[in-house]
Amino acid sequence: MEFQPDIFVRGPEGLSLVVEAKTSIGNLTATEEELKRYMSGMNCSTGALITPERMWLYRDQFTSMSPESVHRIGEFDMAGIWQQQPPTDPTSFELFVQQWLELVAYQAVVNPPRYLPQAMRDYIVPAVVGADIRAAHPRTFAF
């Protein structure tokens, strides 16, 4: 099955951020490689893998047209970032992350979010401000 991120962020210049939001990541190395290939193929400069506990942030340096130009620029503990406890249901967690990105975009316009680590302020904030933040695929909720 072909890799598809969970969230797209599209700004005026095109795809600015892709996010894989999972309640757990079984094989981080394999998931990273899939994200890097996707970012490279879609010409997307910023990517993130997000779990309730951690975020890994990636940046394409555009030194080549291959996934090797995408590098991990940070790993962050999300415990101090979330405003509330993340849901444990995978689909609800995707929505939770999307809503968090929308909140970050809003806060950045009103009052820069100082609670975010510098790398997130440098890469996530510019990607989401004034951008369209959408689910990359239909979400099915279990009731």
C-alpha cells in the first residue's frame, strides 16, 4: 500500500507541511523513510511524525531530488505542548492533531506561541499560518 500522510497543509506556494499522526509508530525507521520519500516526491519542505508522546520534525534541504535531501531536524516531547490529554483512538488522534495545528495557526497570528520549541516556531508555524489544513483521507470514527 502506498504511503499517504494523515494531514496536508497547503499554503499559497503549495504543499507546505505533511503530517503522519499516529497513536503509536511500530517501526520509526520505516515510517521515516516513507515520509521522506513522500516529501521528496511531492516537493514538500516540511514533514512531521506525531504521536501523543513525541514529534519528529523533518525538513527537505532540496540538495537533490531524492529522499536523501530530507533530514530529521528535531525530536520533541509533546507532554508540555498539548493543551489537553490526546485521545487514544487513532482517528480521533488525527483530528486532535489537525485541530492543534489550526490552533497554532490562529495563535501565531494573535500572539506567537512561545510554548513551542524554537524548531517548531521556525518550521511548523510558517507552514500553517494562512494555510489550508485538511485531512489527507476520509476519517472513519468508531462509535
